[in-house]
Amino acid sequence: MQKLLLLIAFFTSLAHADELKSKIDHIIVIYLENRSFDNLFRGFEGADTSDHPSKPYALQRDRNGIVYNQLPMGEEALKLGFAQSVANEPFLIDQTVSQEEIIPDMVHRFYQNQLQINGGKNDRFVDISDEKGLTMGYHDMRNSALWKYAKEYTLCDQFFAAAFGGSFLNHQWLIAARTPYVGNESNISKYELDSRGEIIRDGILTPDGYAVNTIQPFHPPFKAKYADEKMRLQPLTYDTIGDRLSAKKISWSWYSGGYDEAQEGKGDIIKYQYHHNPFLYFANYAPNTQGRGHLKDEKFFFSELREGKLPSVVFFKPAASDNQHPGYASVKAADEKLRHIVESIQANQKVWGKSVIIITYDENGGLWDHVAPPKIDRWGPGTRIPAIIISPYAKRGYVDHTVYDTTSILKMIEQRYDLKPLTDRDKNSNALKVMEKK
């Protein structure tokens, strides 16, 4: 019976890949920032959310394993008017701050995320977060473009960040499905852990030398304060999805909001986030290389879309003010940017008729989610995040319960363009189900 099911899955995957090849000319990935699924989609009908979970979830506990009577708030949350403590349960952020305001940033780091997940119980988010109870907050997104697209097309409610922790690492997994190795001789700070996996000392590298937290690229643009080469990641040389596409002469680009200003040395002013452009870390995309031409400012996305020159594969990274990252972007601003991007694509019938848009997030930003991530390897997956599939061919008004992670996007691209997998993770992941079954 198991062999039969595997055969059915295999042939179903082949049929889906054939449909992708015949109907999809543009795969467009819009990569937003730092939101968990429950933070944005609590209450979504048909989805596994914390107000009607598929399984009971644990209450938040302190590091001694004692259940909180009340959840304390962090200093920045108190400054915004949140109560000093709240009940030990999810609460509506919008009752205190509007969606046009910016909530504080929260801890979203590699080992910290694993401690928060706590073996799948997800009961130490408050304990580990510097903003404490705020991690349990959620927004009412029913009037947002994000919610509208989820209702109209396909919402994936079992989609997880590829890796534990933050933006740097998950951007690396989006394009390469692996964690950069630095080595044991580096002066870059390393984590120190005790026998239980608790953190004695924070760091950028794992104890055995892998880069898991934010580090600047070796080549410019990078933040000026990291001019010392020893504080930057040496150029990486293994293949990315960009290299695989280029080898087959398939057009692609990574578009970033604020990229041109960053090139001119103004990135610190506009808060361009260098670690949000993962190709900057690779030797093939250093300044004055052929590969560098694939890295563009977001304005070129809109001009190339209008001119009918949009590449086959698109990665779109909004500017810091428009990416929904707590600490420097509001929910409202990012939602308006998202609407503008999607409506621009849909207005171009020639492009829209042959496109699939994937809206997702790099990671959860320290915000709580009640669903336990699957266990695959030492890198992840991390906490559950939203993902929406928008296409003329997507199943309408549908919640997809298939287990995915960020590398499922790679798997879909690889299927569409007959590309060799980058690592075992994307090879073995479930490809996003883009096409509606007829």
C-alpha cells in the first residue's frame, strides 16, 4: 500500500510539473518580513489557527517550566501603551496600536528560536523574547489585501521558515538551501551553549563555525560600520538557484527596494537591509561581474513589467519601510505595497495570464505560532509563516494543508525549468501546488 501511495505521489508530481511548463512563464516570489501565521491569519476560515487549532497547544512557561499567571510586557511595548501584563493567551494588538503604527522588534535568532519552539510545544516564546508577552499578539487582517488574496486564491497553512532564527539565514536558504560555513579560525563571535542547549553566550556563528545570524557581505554594499573585513562573511562559491537558472539561460532577477540608494552609499539612511539580498554574499555576484546584473532596484521591476521584459523568475524584496518587519515597518504600509505589486502584475494581461505569484515571509520575527514545525535537520524548519499562491491557475478559495517550507519554492522552480536540486532539502521537499486540479 505504501509503495502504491508513493507511486501515485510521484506521477502526480510529474503531471503537476508538466502543467507548470505548459502554462507558467513567470514565477514571482514576493518575500516579506518577520510574521508568524497566527500573527496575521488568526481566525481565517478553514485554516489551522490559534482560535480553532487542530490540536490543543501549551500555555507559555518560564525557563523553570512554570506556567505564567500573567504575561509581562517588555519596555518598548510599555512605551506604546500596552498593559504591564496580559492574560496567558493570544491577544489583539490592534486594540492598543493601529496597523499604521510600528510594533517593537523581537528576538529572532537561531538558537533562540529553537528554545522558543521547545521540542514542538512552542511554549517559551515569551520567556526568550525581550518584548515578552508582545510575542503573543496578533492583528485583525480581515480588511487587508493580504487577507483578500488569501480568500480569493490559495492559502498554505502548513508552510514553515526553512531555518530556525532570522532573516539572514532564511534568505540564504531561499536561494541556496544551505547554511554558510565560515570555519573554526574566524574571529566572528560564536554561540556558547550549555549541556541542555541553553545559551551561555550569544553569537553569529554556531560553535562549529556556521553563520546563522546577521552578518554583512564581504563586497559592497554593506553597512559602513562593518568596514573591517574580519567582520564580514567571505564570498561564498557554491551554487544558488540563480546559477542554476543562468546555466540554462533562463532569465531571472532579484529586485530590492532601496538598492540603488544603497549602491550610492545611502543605505544606512534609508535603512536598506543588506542581509535581505542574499546574492550579495556570493562571489558570482560581486561588483563588476556578469552576475551582478541580475541584482536590481525595484523600479526596474515595474518598468520591465510595463515593457514586457519581465524575467522568467522574479524575487521581489520591498524596501525596509514596506516589508512588514516589526521595529521599522507597519502592517499597513507593507499591505499597501503588496497590493500595488500584485495589481500591477494583474493589470498586465500578457504577464498575468502566464504567472504564479508566491507571497511569503522569511521567518516569524519572534512572534508566536501554535503549530509545531516538522523535524528535518539541525537547521530547521523554523516557525510557521504565511504563504499565499496567486495565479489564474491557482485553486480558488482554498486552504492547502500540505507541509511546505521555504525550499518548496526552490522545488517548484526546479520542476518548472528542469533544474538539478541544490541540496537534499529542496530535493526532498514538497513542491508548491500551484495548479488547480481539473
